[in-house]
Amino acid sequence: MSRELISFDGAEFLQASAPAPMSWALEGVVPRTGLTFVIGSPKSAKSVLTLTMALAISGGLRQLWNREVGLSGTVLIVQQEGSRESLHRRMTQIAGFYGIPLSFGAIRVVHREPLKLDDLSDQLALSELIAEIEPVLVLLDPLARLTRIRDENDAAGWGRVLDYLNDLAAERAVMVVHHSRKTLGGRIRATDARGSSALHAAVDATVCIWSEGDESRKVEVESRDGDGLTRFALKFAQRGSIATLAIPWAEATSPDGVIPNGVLLDELERAPGSTVPQLVGLLEGVLSDDSVRRRLKNLEALGLVRSEGKGGKGSTARWWRGTARGSDAEPEPYRRPLSTDAVPNL
């Protein structure tokens, strides 16, 4: 017996209410549900870019890089490269820079497990973990270490992987880090992803990142249902023991949550022993007293600043960068063992 195909009336379809506009996990960059590829050449900071977005979502940030964060909740990070120490350092630096709270259970990490997305048993294992923890975002980094595909042009092999990824992305945001064909620098386009052309056709958004000099990065986003291309610049900011991607200071705007905490460290280095009201003045009122006080407490928990005097509102507590007043040594970053189950509350 032949199967009956289901059809619908085209005129009624077009006369129905217009579909809702795209909903974003990070405005103009990552859809709230769907599959996003992040591509770039080696050392272009793909992992820093995606980890920052993931931590912002897990920590409930309202804004990142002058863009609204439209999603919050548990994130699952599947990291297949680098050591645990390197991952811990990178996550701690990002959290310290942006004042992102790291809560028990908000971040789950799978680190260098023998996981292959073209293996049915591994697909089932990952799906079971996702069903258990119900993440709003899954980050997979990098795709090359998550498959057994050896022929980059194997359309059938990539098709099986993409079918699974799109199934995962039906109810959540899925970000996949992937390499581009270009390795010598210069602008990266969505079609530059390594592998079959099926990769480009299957995703809801492609985030391209490339270097322009040692510190600057350009980001360009092409989304299937978005309004054209999204472009913005980031700078790889290095401040003592804190390093991550940030918007250039000249482009920062006033809403709380946009100004990176690294700016407070800069001001404390220039004006050691400052009080909260003095720091607010140095920042020209961009942040409130309460915001500066809260950020300083977060940085103190990370071991990046210290205070003397009484705390609380209207306090005269003075703040220094580092752990010893007058010391020229760089502050030691906060250290606590990183669990594969959850990142502890800082």
C-alpha cells in the first residue's frame, strides 16, 4: 500500500498570521533554538568566543558585547581539546572578566570523553545526558574530534551527523566549533567551513571569526532567518592574569553588565586604595555604587582584588588590585578543582 502524502492549502498558509521573528540566545549571533556553527582558523579564539557565550547564558547575564542575552539556564560543554587545567583557567578568566556567577549545576562539562557523533551508541549516551540535565545550550568543541569521518567530502557521513545535531537543536541552542579551510588569516565566510557543503546548508546560523592583528578579532554572523549579516569587532584583552575577548572600550555602553570587570582592575592599578565612590567617579558614573561594590566582591572571591576597612553601603573600605597591598606581583587567579559534573560556585 502506498503512503499518503500530507499537503496543505498554500493560500490559507500565506494568509495566516506571519511567523514570529527569530528568537535569540545572544542577539543577532546565536538562535535560541537551532544549530549554530562557529568557524575560524586555528588560534582565532573560537573556543574563547563560544565559552564566553556559554558562561554568559549559564550565569544569567543580561547583556554581552552590547547584545541582549535572551536565554539563561544550564549549559552542557563538551570539550574535546586541551587539558582540564587549561579549561579551568580559561573559564575562570572569563568569569572574572565579566563578573559571571558560576553556580552549582548551571554548567556541566564533558571533557575528552571517547564520544563520536556518528556512532549510534554515543548518540544515545549524549541524548540520555541531555535528557537528564535539560540544558538550554549544548556546546560541542571541536567537531573534528567528535566524528570518525576521514573524508571531508563524505556527504553521507556528514549527513548522519547533521541529522543528529538538528534533532538535538529542535528544542535548544546547539553551538558547534569547527575549523575553516583558510589557515593564513583574512576574512572567513560561512562557506569556508571544512568538509562537505552539506554542513553550510544544514545550520541555522554560522558565526565566523578571524584575526586582524595580534589582539583584534572580527566576527560575522550569517543566519538563515535573520536580517542580513551581523558584524562586530572584539579585542583580545590581556590584563594581568585575566584574558578574554571583549568589545573595545570605546564601544562600551552604559547599561550594567556591559562594562567588563577588567576595567575595574585597570582603575585599581592606576588608583590603588580607592573607595567605591572614588571608583564610580573614575568610571564617570557608568556603573552605580551597588554595581561596583558587587563586582569588587566577585573579583575578591576570585582572588584578584583585596580590601581593607568596613564593607556595606556607604563604607569607607579601600580596594587594591592583587592580594598584597603595594605588591607589584600579578595576582594569583582563583583556583578550585574543576569537576566534570559541575563548576563550583565562586
